[in-house]
Amino acid sequence: MTVTISFAEGEAHLDWLALTDALAAGHQHPKAEVADVFLYQGDNTLLNRSAWVDGLGLAVKCATIFPGNKAHGKPAVGGAVNLFSGKDGTLEAILDFHLVTKWKTAGDSLLAARRLARPDSRNILIVGAGTVAQSLRAAYGAAFPDARFTVWNRSPAGAQALQQIWPDIAIADDLETAIRVADIVTVATMSTDPLIRGDWLQPGQHIDLIGAYRPDMREADDAVLQKGRIFVDSFETTLEHIGELKDPIARGAIGKNDVIADYYALDRFKRHDDKDITVFKNGGGAHLDLMTSRYILAACKPDPES
């Protein structure tokens, strides 16, 4: 029987640390086969992201992007994730699109931080105050419960809005100053030009880059990548597709070999010492949607047949 999992139901049952454990376990399975399909009609888009992992099944994440909806008070993005059995192709679950996206995106970064950030990290800076920032505060708070959080945003109003949701977050006026004193810097913006400068980094920091997803997008300058030991969630979704790495590699600022590992070599996600600067690029991918969806189904419906 196909089950449907709403955003509210998922939120009531999920745990950030358990999700990262599930993502780690998912990468012990054979490598995922993934494919993306885009359809366009005017300004509107249908995006299908598909993944098949032996032992985890299949997932198709469908997203509709209708920018004109905003003018009518409707959400611009909608969709659902269809989760299928790998044994017989049965549709096991339909999951809320926003639920899967929220937990996949922040959980992806948290898995890296649990392995690369110093365990004694106490100052966490969130750069950007959008929807992703809200889930980053929740996710990082689960792994670093004693940490103090600060947000920097181009618009002070955006930072203040995040503070209304998370009153314990301080607001930084100057980005450079905030970065210099942070143990972890997690960045979720729509920037096309680098915001994070390598000259500002300090020994022992962990830099988590999330926002850039197109070839023309950068959140960190070349010096950040040159100073840090670089890791990614997936070679396939980052090196040739996202400007954060594609651009500096093409110009010779860094080489492909400077990217140490992706999640299929999690044993290499480690520090040499407390002075390492580690840099993680969160590129996403349909295989992570599949792993997240499988975790959500297990957490919400331990016995799907019941």
C-alpha cells in the first residue's frame, strides 16, 4: 500500500543525527545511477530528478517552478517525491517535496560537518537568512548543542526575520569580523560573486558552501579553496556543474586532484589536526533525495505494510 507523508508528519518524526547516519549508510551501497530531466513552457519549469540505488530502491523528485504564482499569493515551487521499491517497482510512498528538500539539504552539510569540523566548535556563523538558514540552525544545533549562532545577511531585515524564528541567533553587522571569529561558517546564498574571502580564514575552521548550484555562481573566492582541504558530497554533481569548483579548476587556480573525496569515500573525511581548514561543497543530487526519502519513510512508517 502506498503511503503519503506530509510535511507536518515528517517534521514530527525526524532527527538530524539519525538522518546523517542514514546518509552515511546509503553511501555504502553501490554507486547511484542518476538522471535529470527539464521541461519548459514559457517561464515555467518541470524538473524531474531520478535516482536508483541497489538496495535502496528508486526515487523520482518532481518539482514545478511557476514564478508567476507569487503575484497571486501562491507558492512558486511545488512537487512531490515518489519512492519505489527496488524489488518489484511498487510505489511505496509519496513524500512532501519541501520536507525532503529541507532535510536533504541541511543533512547533507551536517554529515560533512560531523566529520570535518572540530568537535569543540562553539561559534557557528550562518551566511544568508533564507529558508535554508532556518534548517541549518536546527541541524547544526543538533550536532553542536553548546554552540553560539550568528547570522549575517545582505539585508538586515532578513537577518531580523530569522532572529524572530530563532531568538538565540545574534546578528553580525560585518561579515569579515564574523568569519574571523567563527569555528564553522555555513553559507547558503544566491550569490554569483564570492562573499567569503580566504584572507579572512583562521586555522581550524570548517567552511560549508551550499548556495551555488549553477556554473555562474560562487560563494567563496579562490583563496578559500587554496587554503582549505576540499571535500564534496558528489564528484558528479559538483566538479563539472557548479561554478564554485568548475570555474577555479578551469582557470588552474585549483586542480581536480585538490578535491580529496566525496561521500563514496567517507573514510577520508577527516582532519589531520586542529589547524586544518576544511571546505565542503554541498552539491546535492537525486541520490541524496532517495537516501533521505528512504530514511523519512522508515522513521514515519517503520512497517510500510501496516
